[in-house]
Amino acid sequence: MRRTSALLGWALCLCASLVAGARDFTEDAEVTLGRVREDGTEPETGAEPGAEFLRCNKAAWRVPGKYLLILRQGTHESHVQRTMRRLQGKAARRGSVLEVLHTYSGAVRGLLVRTSSDVLNLARRLPHVSYVEEDSSIFAQSVPWNLQRLLQPHGGASENGTYQPPNDGALAEVFLMDGSVQSSHRELEGRVRLTDFSSVPEEDGVRLHRQAAQCDGHGTHTAGVVSGSDSGVARGAGVSLVRVLNCQGKGTVSGALAGGSPGSALAARPLRDLRLVSLPSGMEFIRAALRARPAGAAVVLLPFAGALSRSLNAACRDLVAGGALVVAAAGNYRDDACLYSPGSEPEVLTVGAVNSADQLVSQGAGGTNYGRCVDVFAPGDDIISASSDCSTCFTSRSGTSQAAAHAAGVAAVILSSNQNASPLQVLHAMLRYSISNTIDLLSLPEPHRLATPNLVAAMPPAVHTQGALLCRSVWSARSDSADAHRAIARCRRGEEMMGCGSYSPDGARAGESLTVSGGRAECVAGAGGGGVYAVARCCAVAGLRCQVHPSPKPGLDAGCAHPQQQLTGCTSWSEATALTDSRPHHGGRRRCAVGEGVTSHALCCQAPALECLTSENGATGEQVEVSCPSGWTLTDCSAASQYSSTVGTVATGNSCHVRSSAGTDKTAGIAVCCRVRPPEEPDAAPR
């Protein structure tokens, strides 16, 4: 356990008096401390009271057995030694234990002793003793870096440095799937509900001692990050523990899935009252609990990672469909997060870890996972939270479990502001207020560097913007011969695809097309022989509906069919060796202008007050960048090159990056930018 000097929000303990003032009495009086009532009154006897006895008014901060004997003001320095000798003599005559730990002869005069209650009461009756104070803990008052990081972007930290989020997350429930939790810890007392478990594997090795500190360490720390009274992100959120990991932090996919049905016993209970129920654990338990009380705001936190599992991903997908936001750790293997479950599931909010400098966390040979399956990063290095070593202990841990716990806490705060928010709305709120472009991703391989989101989670402000359009890039896996060199990118349910592009590291791409499967648009990218990535721009805003309109035949433009629709994106497909992207045109006829032999699809969307424009930048060189104006959101990214094909276009935040093949004379980057027009502005988009 590390030192606790970086802990936050903790004040110097203010101690309350439990007894009345003191007088000098004979040294032979013997009254035990047990006769001093907890409310501070003395037993009803003929004896007069001794010196004051002071105890910290926060029970968890008390240090039992250690006491300060403070002498009256103006007492001579020699009385310190005299008082010490008298007390030692009395303790020796009674056969009691007394250890003098320190003497004070400066600002105050007195002793620090370790002793029992009977000797303590004798000390209260010694001459010159003004009061006796039980020792107690004090804490540094700086807010740890991780909580500061969450609040700083939007001014959530107050002037005195305390942690003040918009709310405490009290209206949300977090289901934590982890190992054991020390629910008696002062950080977690009254916040954690324990459920029975039946799917925890046996520990490896016959000599493993199942000490509480070992079994509870990971779960206690993670729960503290979520809702600890002093170290937590959402300090009012309830945590329901669903144990799926053993004392070694190991579980199984089958164990995570297992569970029983809560049945009718839960039907009349609010979600937060599940603390009263003792039932088998696993995702089946959580699923049944959500169905019993579907109106509750729920977050499911999965601070673990395993090999890619279709079963585990399907169970997570089902929880999201049931209304829960599922938050998962990306994994600590310094690898592609798409190779691990549950973080590879697209419907899950997958969280990577950064340090205090907003750089990827590195842990020896390991470190945070990365790649297209990560949605956001969060603080995950040197995070101080509750330790299972004792009920008042703290420790520091690092990893994507801690990062995921931060994201779960932020989600609880968002849900407490709007309990009717869907998992997708919570995701978009988190992405909207994340800090962008602060992570150095140069150490990652190029495809991962482009696909990894450069976002660090932050706490939304107390009053955040509603109704604004938000888009994100969703990358497919790289195509190969097994899928006929085609790659497919899909949006989450509830999102609309407003743009579709492709990227080929070796420049051999055939372009993109759009298909519809199961009522959902698919961005399909083709390669001319090498691997290719499909990149969809997935967006959400109230009332958004999009349609796909193809070219009548190759070489003819594709356009929007209805005047109320806005052209938000264009695709281009050609079997020719050199592909020129189609050009979006706004104005009277919203269309995608194509060249000879090129087929295009127009993405045409409508929503209340939606308007779009194009922004273009032409330059010589292999890379061109064009950005949307402030207040506008990038929905599509394309390029036009007269002499050579482009490697592809990459949307990063609100900017379109065009990469061309070597030797390109001039390339134009074209961005389609859309917004929901503010009510105070006239109906006219700049061109």
C-alpha cells in the first residue's frame, strides 16, 4: 500500500468534546473509560469529572489505542516529565501496558501514549492534564490528478480545489462484475450491495492463501474509483457486486454468463433496492434485474478482458438492448483491443488507459490496448482508491480496469442528469465532452494510429448542449482474401450513417458503396488487390433519418430525391485502376457528381433545422487537410485528384485528412459539414 498523501477531499479531522471541563483530583481515583458514556456524560457517582476526553467525530478516521495527553497552558516544561513518570508508576502498579511514544514541549506540552482504557482514565485525573485526545488521521487536500483531469476541461473544479461534478450519480446503479469487495471500507460503506455467486473457478496452486486483502483488492479498488466517498467519480452511485473473478482475479466466460432469474421478488423493487436480494451472479442475473425494473438507469462495468468470445460479446449486446450501458476495459496487453472480449463488442463502451500527461499507459511489457474497438480513453495510471488491507487504507493501481471505472462513474453522472437517456445517448454525451487530440499515437502502427480515437473522457458541464449533431468514425477490420477483399463498417443501433469512405495503406482501393441489411446501412469498401478499411461516419441527433440514393448507372450523378433532404455524403466505386472520388454539390440540386465509369451513392438525411455545406482545400503534396467551421460537424470526407488515385480519406475529429499516392500533382480535400441550425439564426447556411 502506498502513501495516502495524494488523497482528495479530506479535511483535517475536527474533533468533538465528549465530556465536560476538568479539575485536579486525587491521583488514587480509579474510574474506567468504559464508565464514560458515548454521549459525553459522566457516570452518576459522587466522583467529580476528570479532564476532557476528545474523540474524532468521524469514526473511520480514529486511531484507537493512541492518545494525546495535553497539559494546561502555562505549565512548566518539567511537568511533562513529571506527568510521564507518574503515569508510568500508576500503570506499573496496576500491571497495565503503557508505552510513551513521544513528548511535546513546544507549541503544546504533553505526551503521546499507547495504552488501555483503564490507564487512560487515570491519566485524565493527573494534575496539570487539560484534556486527552484520541489520535486521528489527517489527509492531504489536493484533488488527485485523475479527478482533476475529469473536471478541468469544463471548469468543474472549484476554487478551493475540491471535486465537484454536476451531480453525485445517485440516480444510477452500477453493476460491477469483479472479484470480492470489502464493503466495510469507509470509502464504500453503505454503497455496495453484495449478491451471492456460484460461478467462480478454483484458484490455481495448492498453497494459495485466500486472504481477504488478496481476494478483495481489485474489486475494492475498482468500486472505490466508481463511487468511493472521497476517491470516487460518482460518489452517490450505488454499486451492486456481481462476483465472477476468484482471488487471483481469474474467471471464465461461462461464469460471466451464468446466473439465475430474480423472478417476481424483484418486480416491485426499485433498481437501487437490489442490495436486499441475495441471488446467483452473472449476466443472466443482471439481465433479469433490468427486465424486472426497466425504468432504472443502469451501468454494467466489466473491468476484465479475455480472448475473443462470440458468446460473451453476444451477452453484452443483449444487455445493451435491454437498456444498460455496458462499459468494458480495453485490456492491458498493448495490443489491438479487437482481439479481446468483451471490449471487441461494438455495442460496448470500450475504454483504454492514459496517464497524467494524457499518454498511453505502459506497464512493463504490457500497456493499454488500442485500435478501432476503443471508444475513449480515461485516467488509468497511479489511481488512488480504497485498499482491502484495512477499512481505512488506500492504495494506487494502474490499468484499463481503473480507466473503465472512471468512464462508468462519468456515465452514472450523465444518467443521473437524464435517467431516460439511452446507452447510445450516454456514449455520445461522453464523446462530445471528451478532450481531443492530446494523446501521442505515433508509437502505434499506422492503421491503428489512424483508427484509434484521440479522445480522453471528461465530465460534462452542469448544463450541457442538447440537440447538437455528433458524429464519430467507425472503422472496419482490414479486408483479406477470405472476404473477397471487401470490408464492411456498420453504425451502432440508433445511429444514422451520414458518410462512408475507405482507406488502403498501399493505395489499391476500388472505392466504396452502400448497402442496406436488416434496415441498417452498411459502408462497403473494396480493394484492388491489397487490404482496405471501410470508414463510416455514424451520427445522431433528434429526428435524424437518412436514405441511400444510388446512381442510375455508372457515370451518372446520384442525388437526393426530396428538397427537405440534405446531402451529407457521397461514395465512389470504380473498377478502374485510378479512382477519383465523387464531388458533393449543395444548393438547388443536391447531388454527387461523378466521372466516367464511376458509380456513386448519395447519403441524404433530414432532421429538424439540419443544414449542410461543403468546405474544400486544394494543395500539392501527399497530404491535404480541410476542416469544418466552428459549430459544424464533419459528416463526410472525400478527395479529388486529377492525375492519380488517393490512398484514402481519414476523418479525425472535425477535420478531413486526404492521403495521396506518391507523385500526385495536386489533390483537393472536400469536407461535408452539417449542423442543427440554432433557433436564433436565419435559415441560411454559408457556402
